[in-house]
Amino acid sequence: MKLVPNALGRMVPEEVPELGRFEPYGGLWARLERGYEAPRLVPPLKGTSRRKDKLAENLEAAVRRSGLESGMTVSFHHHLRNGDALLPQVLGVCENLGIRNLTLAPSSLTDAHEAVADFVRRGVVRVIHTSGVRGEVGKAISRGELEVPVVIHSHGGRARAIEEGSISIDVAFLAAPACDPQGNLTGALGPTGCGSLGYAQTDARYARHVVAVTDNLVPQPLAHVSIPQYLVDQVVVTESLGDPKKIATGAARITRNPVDLRIAEDAFRVIRASGLLENGVSFQVGAGGASLAVAQYVREYMKDKGIVGSFGCGGITGYMVQMLEEGLFKALYDVQSFDAAVRDSVAKNRNHIEIDQSWYANPLNRGCVVHDLDVVVLAALDVDVDFHVNVLTGHDGVLRGASGGHCDTAAGAKLSVVVLPSFRGGVPSVKDRVQTVVTPGESVDVVVTERGVCVNPRRPELAEAARGAGLKVVDIHDLKAQVERLTGVPEPVAADTSRVVALVEYRDGTLLDSVFRVDC
Amino acid sequence: MKLVPNALGRMVPEEVPELGRFEPYGGLWARLERGYEAPRLVPPLKGTSRRKDKLAENLEAAVRRSGLESGMTVSFHHHLRNGDALLPQVLGVCENLGIRNLTLAPSSLTDAHEAVADFVRRGVVRVIHTSGVRGEVGKAISRGELEVPVVIHSHGGRARAIEEGSISIDVAFLAAPACDPQGNLTGALGPTGCGSLGYAQTDARYARHVVAVTDNLVPQPLAHVSIPQYLVDQVVVTESLGDPKKIATGAARITRNPVDLRIAEDAFRVIRASGLLENGVSFQVGAGGASLAVAQYVREYMKDKGIVGSFGCGGITGYMVQMLEEGLFKALYDVQSFDAAVRDSVAKNRNHIEIDQSWYANPLNRGCVVHDLDVVVLAALDVDVDFHVNVLTGHDGVLRGASGGHCDTAAGAKLSVVVLPSFRGGVPSVKDRVQTVVTPGESVDVVVTERGVCVNPRRPELAEAARGAGLKVVDIHDLKAQVERLTGVPEPVAADTSRVVALVEYRDGTLLDSVFRVDC
């Protein structure tokens, strides 16, 4: 596979067997501003009989009736997170039916999907498109167990790929926490309720065949519909979609780690200094470590100053729901709900709006939510002196993360703040060059660590405002040197650059980076 | 234009200049069961810049920016009913800009659209696709003032036509009673609030360019979204979308006309006799004359017997909302809201579900709501001894009605009941042959008049049940003879069968009938 350098100097292929041609990344908006246009591919209209019995006897019968064959593409959503039992169950059925060489296109892979590594080894799965990979699957891919490189997409990039057909779904399997016999379904209700079905909505609209699988069949009409019946071909009842405790977890706790709290407070001070924390502010923050703590500072400040924001968006935590219910936001745009309180809010609050993946972040539609964001706070595995961010490969070069909405929100937000400790487990978080670029530095405005705040040189006015607010602003090269005096300089990853195991797509479909084979 | 007989013996063209080829009607499900398949046409994905200013200065600027040119297709929704000011306003702007020969594809034309006749005469409009026509426009078409025959579609047929591209919308203009600057919009809120935007949802998803026009711009985020921002290209603020009094009217009153009440009671008795009025019953009824009174009898019966239905659907009246709020239905599927109480219920009741035109009645998707209907009660202008129903042309042959969901619900429901007085203004309602077939007799189970109940011979068990319930069941030929003894036999319409002025499409796109030129 011949590699060429992209605009970041990263080596990427222009043509990949079985996947086709790719364009190298050329800048945040380069492809879009050139007037990129792709046909949108949706399944044909089909004649139907009058009343349809959509209920399939069991999953095997549904797979047979779907027309799924070896070499086709199947999709899943990951709204059931670490509790999902459906994806491995369906692959097991496929294997029993002798279906092989599938392209697996879930919105992401979680800890519940360790079995995928074995399905790869046994030839059931040949190609994978996903936002993230972890554990055994990440290792299997990193070792080169898949012949065809895995394609890593962002959430917005996935909507784009499905709509333009570069992911062309033959059969979508939708885990449906509540469903009626006609296929009207939602994730807001039911024992395995997960909240928003944002990713699944996109699959349902574009897949050639849609199978809803539910452990909670209710009589028609289901009174809260997230995906309407006319997008669903079959309904299958199964005993359980998964482990409710791992699906709708308790509310995420604010960290008590003093380093994280220090980072969070400084991140908040940067946001305040930016001048964006005014009436009408829109805001996204993740659930991990320092991120949620930033929300706490923001919330207290908004309450204190009487500020009313416009919307919160993204993966939604119970903390954001609390802010909605306190009137600090007028609405939440929810593409993925992180806990049980969020699920219940989707069912209850009209201004808690379930949005699909395209609405959330597709760069190629008529305006997605992330393009209206004021502030996003993002975690990272590591960053480099060019502000490029890696959220995908560990310091050993092994795949163990997810692209998610990282590059989508960073590109869209007026202020993108990356929060991370300056080192973890003795390994520095600021590198000369991150192993894998997931979010280009051009879209990252500031990196906040406990040792200081590094402002992207593209934003001199922000650096000045931060300094004016009493923050310790440091050059990212100096921060790196300072940390390396403590930790030493880590060895570069011993990757085999002759063997590409994964491709990192930017949201517009161009290639940001390649992930290479490592021993693991 | 060469005409051929279809399966009902009605003469229809197989090819129409500027409109292309048509297939003659072959039976209720013939085309679908043959495995009809059409590509679904959606606009391409397009590169966009980061943040878009969607706000256009005024309607003229929006039309210019939309790229609308002579000969293209524009669409509108008729949710503002007789109060709509937008359609004539947009056509006026087009005329000023020198845009001519437009194809006009509203979901329907109402009394607010009399000016369309003049736009036709002045060459601004050349082709019309609509569910209905009335008044001056109906006369202009009937006289032959349009060179190209007007295409009359049902609501389900329109969704099919738009999705398969036989109506290929270049620019959709959406009257938006509440809208934010990104184009998130709803009809459930605002001074010209109309309730559901079911028809507009289909336009927004398939048009190549979408202009939202609002008299109620709210800051992002609008907290109740019927059409999401990512389907909208431009937002225009106008002073008023129309006359609120003619948009959201007071609740329709139950008729006090003794003939209508007699018909309604007998229709109710037929429904009860059918055995369908049990727990889980689904029900649709219109707003006119006897129809709403049927709902009254049904409601009292359900309350009395403790029956809980599944859903009510269709154009929704305040009466159906009352039944929802009393717990007689579990949900309403609302494609069009008939009064202010309904609009407010859309905003308030989670189980009052706004459905799009395809979900409502498209025969070519994976299952529309009307296919799950148990009972529908429908009005008619006249019927014939073959149970064919005309809701389109008056006894003078002039276009003055609307296809609406008539043939969609009649085909889908287990029991379709047509209610009408046996004569009106001295003209009998039962003919040997209706002037225009809109709903084929095969899908009509029973015709209820004040002089007796005529059961379609295809339903002998229903006739028996009706007789068993003490209803006066009469042969439709006998009823016709009986009425004609009072009224005499009306003269046939003096239509010029050499000149087709309108085509009546069945919901599957085949041609049911032709409307011919008359002097008027």
C-alpha cells in the first residue's frame, strides 16, 4: 500500500484494497469549501402488501428473512454501551448460518464487544468501520489480525459516510428498549432503556433492511416514538438486550482527584476569560475525569451571575440534565445519553431533544449542532506541540480509544478546550508528535494541564485574556520540556510502518492518519 | 392524448406531454404486490462552510438565493388552511423576478389560494400537483385554462411521489409558525400556530432547497422541533404567515342537523355491529357534518363499556384530543391538526404524535399508519352502485374537492364507512356511475344514508351483522331507485371527453380516472 503525506505530514494511503480510494486530509474545511458533493443513497421504495406481520419468530428467522449474505454490511448502535448483548448475539447467529466476511459497521465498539476479536479470527467479520475499539479487539487489530485496515470515523463522519454510501448498510440491527409490533421504537422507556437513539436513527433511515430487536414489546401504539414504524422491516423479541446496570449507570460523580480539580478550575477560568460565558452560551462537556468537574464550575458561575445558556449538546450526562431543569439551558440536544437520569429526562422533558447523528455533527448537511457550539471541553490521551490530539492509541501504539465527537466539536466550537494531566503513569501527555492524530491542532484552542495552560498560537487574543485573568499561560514546548525533566523522554512506539492496520478518517472523509502494526 | 380503459373501465392516458408515462389503475394492491420498486431520490450532500447565516433579508432575497428558475418545481404545505398567506406571496415574488412556468406542488390548495388562477393565466404557474382544488382555481382548471392536466394525488400518494421523484421539488417553502435562526421549526407554537406539520416534513426531507418562512423567530434553541435545522437552507422573517382565525379555528361543533345525526347514529351502529369496537380499536374520522357526530356516538359507547382504543389518526379534531385526554386512545397520530385545541395538544401531550405524510399513508414504505386502521368514517360528494366514491368534482363536473386521505384510509382500514345524505339540493347522492372515481369501490365497505345502509356485496358477513343489529340494510340499486323517484334522474355532466383537464392518481401512482373539460 503506497502512502503519501497529507497536509499534516502524516502518511496515509490513497487507495486501499476492498475499501477504495481516499483523499488525504487537506485542512479543517478544505474539502467542504471546495464544494464537495456526494449523492445521498437511500434504499428504494418497495411494493408492500396491505398489513404486514413484522414479527419474526426469533433472531435467526429475522436474519434469514433479511436476506443477509456473506460479504454484506451490518450495523449496530452502541447506546447500550458496556451492557450491549445484541451485537455478539447477531454475529453468533450469522456464524451459525454460515454467513462470513461481513463488514461490521457499529456506531462504536465497547467493552461488551470483546467477542468481535474471535469473530474476526473465525472469518465472520472481515472489515470494520467504527468510532472506537478497546480491549481484545483493539489488540487484535493492532497486531494485524484483520487483513483490511479498520476505518475509524467520528460521529459526524459516520453520518456522512452512511448518507453518501461509503458505509452502505445492508441490514441494521437496532436494539430497541421499547418497541411496538409495527416497529415504532424508543430508547427512553423500558427495563434496558438507554435514552437517546441518535446513532440508530441514522442507520434506520439509510439501511436497506432494518431489524428492531426488543426485550420490551408493547402493544401499538408506543406513545413515545424515536424511530417510526415506516423505517422498520422486522421486529424480533429477545429475552434481554443486555445488562441494565451497564447500560443506564448511576450518575457520573464529580472527580475528587486534586489534579483533575485543579485542571477543571483552570479550564473554567479560561472559558470565563474567553468572554463566551454569557447569556445564550452553548456548551458541551464529556463525562470523564476533569470534564464533568468543569461543568460544575460553569454551573455555579451561571447560577451566580444569572446567566441563561442556549443549549447543551452531545453525549449528555445527568449533570447537564440538572442544568436543564434548573433553567441554565433552554434545551439539550442529545445524541447519546450517559446515565439513567438522562434516559428519564428524554422521556419527560420536551426540551430534552433527541437528535440523530447527522443533526449532531455531519459536516455535509445544511447545518449540524456542533457548528453552533460556543464551548466544548474535551479529554485526550495525549497532545503534541502542534496541538494535534490523540484519543485513539495508547503510549504503546495499541488501539484503545474512540474518535467520537472529538474532531466534530473541536472544529465546530468557537472555543475548544482540551483537559488532561501533564503526565499519566510516568508517561508525559505532551509529545513532539502524537502517535495518532484524531483531532487536528488547527481546531484546538487551548490545552489545560495542572502545570499550566497552553494556548494555540493561532489564538493570541485568547492567550492575552487568559494571562489577564491570572492564569499561568505557558508555551507548549516549555511545558513539554518541563514534564520531560520529571519523566524522561519516552521511547517512540515501535510500529511497523509497512503495515497499516487502521485508517483515521477526518469527519469529511479525508484521511488524517494511519495506525500501524505493533506487537502486543 | 390517447386514452385507454383501466381496471374500473375509466378512460385514462398512458402518456401525457410534460408529465410522462402513467400506468392505468389495476386494483387496490395490484401494483404493489407485483413488486413495484422505485429509487428514492434525495438531494445530494453538499460541502458547507463552518457557520452558516441562514437568515435571508426578505422573501425576494431568499428566492434569488435558492436558485429558483423558470420551469422548476416549488412546494408548499396547507397546514395554515384557509388562513395561508404564504403561497400567493411567494408566487408574487416569483412573478416579480420574471420566474415563469413553475410546477406548483402544494400538499393541497385551499380557499386562501384563489389567486393561483391568475398566476396560471399570467404564465407563472404551468403545472399543478395537488390533493384538492376549490373555487376559482377549480373552475379555471375545469375550463381548461391549464395546458397540462393537473395531477390530483392522495396524501399517501404525495409522499410516494415525492420520495420516488415523480414530484421532484426544487424549492420547498415552509410556513413556520415558530422557527429559530438555524431553521429548527414547529407548527405547535406561535401566533399562527397550526399544529402538526406532517406534510411539510416530507417536503423538507426531499426538496433540493428548503426555505423556512416565519412570523415568529425565536432564539436558538427552539424547544419543540418538528423539522430539524439540518434540513433547512434559509430562514426568512415575514410580518405574518396569514390569518390566525382561519388557521386555528375554534373546535368543530357536532352537527344538529337531524339527517346528519340519523346517519351518524346508523354509522355508529354498523361499526358496533362489525365487532371492531373493542379494546385496542384504532379509529379515524373527519371533521365534517355527520363524521364528527359518529365520533360522539363512539366516544359515549367506549366510555360506557370501558373500552380503551389504541390510536386515533389522520386529520385530528379537538374531539379526538378530548378522547385522548379521557384515556380512550393511547396515542394520536397527527398528520394535520384541525383546530387550536389540537395545536395545543401537539405542544403538550407526548402521546399526541406528529407524523409525516409517509408515516401516515405512503403505500410504498415499510408500513404506514393507515394500514393498521380498524375503522375509518369518510364523507363523500357522491357514490355509485359499484361503491366508487367521488370527493373531487361537483354534480356539474367542476373540480371542487380534495382527494386527501380518502383512498388511503379506505384501502387500509378493516372497515371503511362512507356517510352521506341520500340527496343534496335535489340531486341524488347515489349514481349509476360517479363522474370521478377517487376511492375505488373495492375499498369501501358500507355506505350509510338516512334512508338505509348499503353494504358492499364483497362483505356479506357485514350485511348480516348489520341486519342482526336491526339496521335497515338496502341494496344500493334499490336505494338509488328510491331516491330517484323523489329527485328524478339527473342529467349526465356535459363534459368534453376529448380534453383531459386533470388526472386522478391512485395512491400507488396508477391512474384512477380523468377529469374532463366542462363549461363553467
